[in-house]
Amino acid sequence: MILFDCVNICFGFYQLQGVLTESTVRGVRFDIHDAMVHRDPHIRGVSQILPMTRRAMYASMLTANPGIMEPVYLVEVMCPKTCLGATINLLSRRRGEIIEQGEHVGTPLCVVKAYMPVNESFGFNSDLRGETGGQAFPQFVFDHWQVLPGDPLDPESRSGSVVREIRKRKGLPEQVPALDNYLDKL
């Protein structure tokens, strides 16, 4: 759900990227209340308007409590009743949120359903097999996106460390640019 259609219509080819990680933004809308452009059509071309508009949008993103979205799996684990405790403990350690737990009718197995961030799912299968002696079997399905808790501008928070890792992987400076970088200097 991208709500910056006015930017896409005006600049057609331009896809807005966020200031935190230079990734596509979601759920963002910019209302332009006033714009003064030059009368000469050579001066008010896309190459002059686009950088100025981008800087203004980046500055407004930094001042509007930005957040990072993370994908979340729906995990369904089938295990015997004797392994239920180990399964629930492992899900909890991996930031899993248990939503349903019950017995599989006609079998000695239990089914646990939970939401787990995709980032926490790497290595989950082998850890689960190790803790349950190979008796538990997980199944992952993408379910939704959720906001990663914490302030992404604070380097000590979880979302701040995720922003740093993404910027490092993309070859960007690890620190998010300061608001001063987007002010026009005359």
C-alpha cells in the first residue's frame, strides 16, 4: 500500500526510497501544500525539481518517527506431547508469539501455531530437531508484516542495529544521515 501516487505521477520513473535504509517505503503519503516554481520551463525541469523534492521528503521522514517493517511467518509445529515444552521454549527464545496450541485429533501429536519474525527463523529447524530429538516438524508460511519495536535512529535499540546491518550490507555509511544534510544552504 504505497500512498505517494502524486510523486509517482509527477515523476513517473521515480520510486521513493526511505532515508533509513534506502529501501522502498510503505504507508507514506506526502501532502504538498505550497510550491513556488520558476516561470522558465528550462529551470523547472525534472532534473531541478526532483533532488529538491527528495531532500524535503527525506527530511520529513526523519522528523516523523520512522519505523522498520519486518516480515513475519506463521509457524506450525507438529510434535509429540513430551516435546511440547521444548518447542514452546524455543519459539519464545526466537521472539515467537504462540497463537494456538492443541492436540491433533486421532494421533499422539500436538500442534503449536505461532508468529515468528523471518529473521529469527534461520536455523530454527535444526535447533528444533536438536532439542526434540528429531521428533518435531515445523512448517513456515509468510503471514504479515509488523513494525520492528524500538527507535531506528537509536543505535542501541534492536531496530537501530537492524538499520545499521542493512546499511552496512548495502555499502552505505552505517549512521543514518543527520537532518542537517537535507537543509538547503544559500
